[in-house]
Amino acid sequence: QVQLVESGGGLVQAGGSLRLSCAASGRTLSSYTMGWLRQAPGKEREFVAATRWSGSTYYSDSVKGRFTIPRDNAKNTVYLQMNKLKPEDTAVYYCAAKLWAIPTTPRGYDYWGQGTQVTVSS
């Protein structure tokens, strides 16, 4: 089992920045892909970014160049650094984990955090 706890959500103005954190615990996480996904009101959950503990990163086209997914292996923590935020980034953001594979769809992930709300005002 892998337990994930997100934090760092909140309200920010368009053009601003916010950093989300995901603290992971459980099994040896070096074999897991850690991802961030989001769900806006009335929309399906979508992939945002993912990282392997080796350092490889993956981003959706909608956030590429604005978001990064750094991680601190010693703390078993993954972050989502969000810059140049737009109102359309408003959503509940979820941290998720998957053993070995690198999913870019929500159903590819096995473990989920509880989610944290991000609201971007115009």
C-alpha cells in the first residue's frame, strides 16, 4: 500500500504561482511513478504531470512550460510547482502513484490522495 497526502492548495490570482506538495509513504517508492492529475467542476479528471524517481518527467500540453514536478527523494515528497496560473487551471488537484508504469490517464494510477483545491481568480 502507498499512502499519499496532498497540501498547498488555495486561492491565487491569474498570473500567480502556487506549489502543491504530496507526501508519500508505504512501500519502496523508488519503483513508483508519481503523478498529478486534476478535475475541474463538470469535467473529467485529467493528467497534469508525472515523474519517475529516476528524474524523468512528463507533462500535459496544457501545462508544459508553466508547471514543473520536482521531487525530494529523501523526504518521499513530490511537488507541483505551478507558475503563470490561469483561471482554467482551477480544479481539485490529486496526487497519484503507479508501480513501474508511467500512466498519462487517470485510470492508470493505483493509489490516490484526497485532493486539494486550487482556485485561480481572473
